[in-house]
Amino acid sequence: MKILICVFEYPPDASGIGNVARFVAEELIRKGHQCIICSPSGPDIYMGDKNYINKFGGLGIIFYWYQVSKYFNTNNSEFDAIWLHQPLFILKKCPFPKSLITVHTTYSGRNLKNYTIIKKLYQICMRLFEKYSFCKLARQLRYTCISGKVIDELISIGIQNSCIFISNGVDISRFSLMDEKRSTREKIGVDRDTILFISVGRITEVKRLFLMVDLFNLIQNVIKDSTLIIIGKGNKLNELKEYVSNKNINNIKFMDFVDDLDLPQLYSCSDYYLITSEYEGQPLTLLEAMASGLPCIVSNIPNLKIVEEADCGIVVDFSDKDKAANEIIDYVKQKNSEHGENARKFAEDNLDWNIIAEKYLKQFEGIKHGEIS
């Protein structure tokens, strides 16, 4: 099959959405299919501008889809199937009659309570535009979503056609149980017997990392020998570093850049994965931590409830910092090796990219043969 994949971000300049497209494409190519990638980073067709997206957010994404729709309005018949990630078309007619849409997140799913007035207005405008675009496309195309919560969000804005759940995935051969704790910890300057928490992802407002470091400060007041590693870059990184310094919070290590080859070792040398986000799609970092056999401590938001499904950690309400810190402390004091084993087993059985790619391939084959429209 010849499959066109349109996505507004793609490695090396990508977060979760672009990486999902990449990993599925790599699996499909290994199975003998041809994948053509259209994104601001190519590598096959270059559309949009990643600088516009970084600077203007949703407006830059809309510009990408505008260029895509113009280009492919008369250039789409050569593909057997087309895969669109978060499409926001502004034309009246979709240029892709034989397509599969994957929705990772929605603007309607975000809580605007803590946003400034300007950010609220921006989010409301993007909600309206997203609703218009998604509902228009729903009359023609099939949707898949990366979580049940995203399906509920689409239903809430009026998407009536059936949406298929296909989870994100992880390379279970790359992220695995490895006995390298001692050597890796020596490299990063962490004591062998320290309780090590790891956080991986972009340093942005929605991740609530200021809350995370406050929580960790409360935790280490009780569990003295503990360390938090924060891996990632983002627009809040410098502010977060300054906050930690001004608060004199010890035992927090920042790693702004980590080579992909080194990331599995950092998971494997850790004891717990920690995420405090107020909104997520289905973060690949959580699935990587599960594949690495880490017990997971996550926010009580619907898209992270996979931790309960897999019985591999705890889901915490972070609205009360003291209560949340005590819950984490009590959890860490227990023996949680069973949760680590459950995490790995769930990843092996459900989340390998080969399994996920097969599910997408079934949809693409249906499109090719006119079974999905």
C-alpha cells in the first residue's frame, strides 16, 4: 500500500503526535508498505513552518493544514490511504475523500480555570475552530482516538459517527528491564541507594512542574534519600530552574537534552515515574516507563487511567499538595515491585508498536477497498 501521512510535527522536531506517526510508519515500512510523510520537517513533503507553530501555536497549525489542503486538492489520487493527525481544514471541502483521522487531544478537553484571560480567549477560539473542522470532516471520514476520553470529547462536540480506540504504543525491545542501575547512576551523579523519581516531557504550563517540585520538596522532607530527575525542554524550563533555586529545593537534577539512545538507561535506573499534568492525550513517556518496569505515579485525569487498568501504580489527586505528598510517601514506603512487573507485562501484551501498527493497517486496508468511508 502507498500511504500518505500528514502531521504538523515530525522528528527530529516533534513531541508525542509526531512520534506516533513516525513509529507506526516505521512498522508499516518494515511490513513492506510505502509511507510518504508530509510535515514541516518532511522528510518527504515539506509543508507549513515549524517556526510559525512554535511561535503561534494553533494558528501555525492552521497554516500548515491550509497549505496541505491547497497542495493536495488535486494531488491525492495516487495514494491508497491517507492518515491525518489533528486536521484543522479551513476550506469548505476536504481534499482527502479516502482518509483516516487520528485525534490525540482536543481543545474542548482542557480545563480553562487557571488560564489568563488572553489564553482563555485563545483556547475558546481554537475550540470553536476545532469543532467546526472536526464536525465537517466527520460527515466524510472515519476517526480513531488514542483514548476513550478523547472519544467522549469528540461526542461532546457533536461527532456522531463511531470513533475507534487505538492506543499509542512503545518499543518494548528498546525500553525494557535492564540491570544497569549502578553504572548509569554513577554517570549522572546519583547515589546507588537513593529513591529516584523520573519525569520526562516538555517543560510547559500544562505539565504543572512547579507543583511537581513542590511535591518533591515535601516528599524528601520525609524520605530523605530521594532525588528527582526532570528531563526535557520547553518554554518554562528557565523559569522552573530559577524557581527551584530560589526555593532552595535540593536533589533535583535537570537534564535539558538526552540522546534517545540514553533514555532507556535513565528509565531503567529509576525507581518511579512521576507525572503531574492537568491535561494529556496519552503520553508516550508513560508507556516508555511502563515498558521499563517502573511503578507509575500519575495525575487523576482520564487519559492516565491506564495505570489503574494495568495495576501498575497509583492515580493521585494533586489539588491538595500535602495530601498528595503523603499519599506518594505512603506508596513509596511499600514494596512496589509487583506494580513494576505488571507495567512491563501490560506493555508487552498491549502496547508494542507492531501491535498498534496492525490495528492502523486494518483501517487503511478498509479505506483502500472502500469498506470505510
